[in-house]
Amino acid sequence: MRIKPFDLPIIFCLILFSFIPLAIFAAQQPETEETSARYAIIRINGQEVDRFNLDEIQDFEKTYYPAENQYNIIQVKDGRIRVREDNSPDQIAVKTSWIAKNGETSICLPHKLVIEIQQEGAEDAFIN
């Protein structure tokens, strides 16, 4: 197979155009101030039950009981949050470990418990 005279410019243009979506999505991202607070929002069965300011709490634990014979122990420490322990069979939320960045989530499906990190002033992306 031979390279024809216009093959290289066409390949170069295609590679260049492949970065256009990246530039578009980067331009659409809302800019948030670095000083705005980060909140961990705890929802059980779609209803918000708690909201913690991760920038203010140094070390904190709380136990939630979503239903009879179900529990989740939430730990907040050094600007991060995690499900430290629960009695769900799969332990996915426990294995997710610490979350701290805007948009990250930790989900315990059997207990219908969701932890989501949101920046102050960000729109609530969670849909009931």
C-alpha cells in the first residue's frame, strides 16, 4: 500500500479535528472559585438526610439506619468522606473508599444510600 500525496495532510487534519470536542467541553465547564466550599450530600431513598461542609469538618462519624437491619457508618476526615462500614452483601460503597472531588459519588445500592460531593453554588445534578 502506497501513501498518496494528500494522505499525510488529511491524516494530520483528522487528528487535529479529533481534539475539537475536548476544547468545546472544556469551554462549557463552569468555573468555580477555589475558595468555595465543598459539601457532601447524603441521600437515602432519594431524599437528602444530611449535608456536611468538607472544608470545615476535621474528623466525624455518623451511623445511618436506612431500614430495619441495615446500617452505614459514614466517616468525614481531612476534607474527604467515605462509607467506613456497612452490612450490605457486596460492600461496593466501602470498597469505593474516600471521595473528595466535586461530582464524585459513593453508592450503597441495597440500602439506597448515596453520597455525592458538590461545590458550593453548583446545580443539584441528582434526579429523584
